[in-house]
Amino acid sequence: MPKASGAASTDAHQDDQQESTPASAVTAAAGEPAAADAARIAEMLAAIAAIGADPSGVGISRVGFSQAEREAHRLVGGWLRELGLSIRQDAIGNTIAERKGLDPSLPAIGFGSHLDSVPHGGRFDGIVGVVGAVELVHQLVANEEQTRHPLRVVIFAGEEGARFGEPCIGSKAAAGHLANRDLGHMRDAQGVSLAEALEGIGLNPARVRDARWRPADWAAFLELHIEQARALEEQGLPIGIVDIVSGSTRLKIDLAGRADHSGGTPMSMRSDALATAAEVVVAAEALAKEPQHRGARLTVGRLDVFPNSITTIPGRVVLAVDVRDIDSDRQRMLAAQLVQRTRAAAERRGVRFEAEVIADTSPAVMPIWIREAVSRACDAEGLEFRVMTSGAGHDSQVINQIVPAGIIFVPSKDGLSHVPEEWTSAIDIARGVNVLHRSVLSLDALLAEFGNLAEPAAGSAS
């Protein structure tokens, strides 16, 4: 484990906030159970951030199914092994660490998140949930607390969809949604397929179906995560409890015009794929702002332009589009409307087009009894909270289809995420870990007494 003595040099923002925060917020008083250790949290974050760091030293590019992601999994797995947990890696690359419970016949309570990042991303998205899980185990060991249920820390592989266009690959494998998928069809920008990427890290893509969880083996799942928005910070609240997670439909739109000389081709004779793409980008923004789509988010996040030369009319453009909403019907309707607008623009400009759905995940409603357990934990910690939706997708959203799940948010500075400036203080994370700790113990007692309280919430991912 990292040594606590290095925290001051790795967490300047944390130092600023510690000066104005009572020690009791993150440290137990004498004679009380051990609380989460903000200094140790900061050190774990720094140790993970060193893996996959960009050469510039600014951002993190620890993409899914890369050697850097595997190195991070091994690092955290080692920490958990030191704490007495058994460690295994499943067929998709998820790391699962187990702490035995008093009753081996009971299903496990899980908690965790992911360690991969978007290219040139930040240090906190997903990592907070993994570090928080490790810190929770530290609390259990320090307090000599034993649960009835087995506890499992899960580090999902490939949560970010930035590499292959498909988000939550590890959790979708656990939920059984990759069993019949062609992993050779999913390719990254370099043309590497998911199947090839798995082989590159020593996994057999033909065995992905073995990663599927048996729902009977799991009682509940919790994920601590940064908010990735600014509501908590603006309202001065330390905790958010998620009730609904937005769904996401991701499209690949391929526009094929005619590449030609920029000087020799009159404006009236052009089939400009990039000009068509520009119309699509503007149409996407306009559609999402229409009153009937209030709350939706529509983003054209990438344009690949060919031949990408200043003196050549673009002959082909491939757009990557992300459509999100908390209403599944509106989500798919908005995606269909954008395809219609694209078709109209392409026909008007003499450009061919194809549209393909590369990923589709429905919104998820998180079980109220898990949210109530988290709210009781907040009350016990003396922390205010709000119930809120999540615009970002999460592994728990997928897992919730087979195991009842909950999500706990901690504030994001300025709401920034997926950028190097992403920031959450170690003290805020420690508060979230304390809530996670109490929530796990509450669920352990509740489920030991009453058994499974509900089926997972509705929602599908494919």
C-alpha cells in the first residue's frame, strides 16, 4: 500500500480544503470505529494516476483492455490481497476480490467501479469507486468488523466506451449481454478489434460468456462515483443518491461524397462530405434543444475526415454520436430523428450515407430500498444529501438488470470530467467512503434478516 507520508506532495487541492475542514469529518474520534483515511485515499489515487499518464504529465490515457489498464488492476489487486481478500480475474478481465462472510450460504454484497479512462482524461472517474472500495476494506479490517454476507470488490474492465464505442464492456459481460456478440466487429480507431485486444492481454475472447454472473450469487451492488456534473458543488452538498441513470444510444454515421481538387471544383459541383457533416452537427444541437426533448443530451464527439487535406474536398466523414436521455422512448426517438435529418442533408448535397447503432443502453431506475439504505447511512454520518439523476452511464446501471444496485455520488469540482482538470478532494471522497461503509453494513443486516427484497429494476443493455 502507498505510504501516507506522501499525501501532501500529491494532493495540493486537498491541503487547501483540509485547512477549513474539521478533522472529525474524515477521522474517527478516540474510541470510535475507524473512519475513512483521506491521506491514504490521496496516495492510492496518486499511485494509480502514475499508470497510463500522458507523456506531458497532464492527462491520463489508460484505455480499456490496454496493458496500462491491466497494470492498474494488478496494483489494486495486490492491495486487496494484502488485506486478506482472495483475488481472481474473469474471462473479460474484471477483477473480483472476495472477503468471506460468516454465513457462506449467503449471496455476496458487491461494491466497486472501473480503472480505465478516456484518452487524455482525468484521475477520478471510476478510480474513486475502486479506491473507495479498498478504503472500505481497510475500515472493516481496522474495526474488526465481520459481515454475514461475503463481500466482493469488483473492478470492471473497459467501462469507458471511448475505445470501441461500446460502454461498460466488463459489466455487460457480467450481465450476459456479450455472450452472442461478435467481438471481432467492435474495432478501435487503429482497427484493433475487441477480440484482438483481449488476446493481447492474455484473455480468450471465445470464453467471454464465462464472465456471466449468476444472479443468485449476488445480493446487492453499490458504486461510489464522482458526480461528473456541478449540482452537488453548487448546492454545497457532500452526497448524491442516484435514482435514475440515463440511457445512451451511440451511432456511427458514415457520409461518402466525392473527394476532389479544392481549386478546380466549382462550389455548385461539389459533393462535400464535411459540409454535410457540419449540417448534422448543427442539427444534433438543435434537436436536443427542442422542448419535447428537454433533458436529453446529443453529442457529436468525433469526426474522422478523409483525406483530411487542406487542398482536397473531403470525400468521406465518419461521425460518432452519443444520444442520452432518462426516458428510453425519447432516447431512441431522438436518435431516429437525427438519422432522418442526416438523410435529408445527404440527399440534398448528393452524398451517400449509412447509419449504424454501435451501442444501446436503456435508462435504469435504481431500487428504492437500496437508496433508502444509503440515505440512512447519510443520516448516521450527519451528511446532507440529495436524490438525483445521473446523465453519465455507469457499470451499476448494467449490473442493476441482474443484481439490485445503487450509486453514491461525491462532488466534482466545477462539474468537470473526462478531462485532465477533473477533480474531487480526498476529503469529499472519504465522506463518500464512510457512507458506502455504513450502507454495506446496513444492507448486510437488512438482507440477512429479510432475504432478497426485490428484483433488479427494469432496464436493458445490449
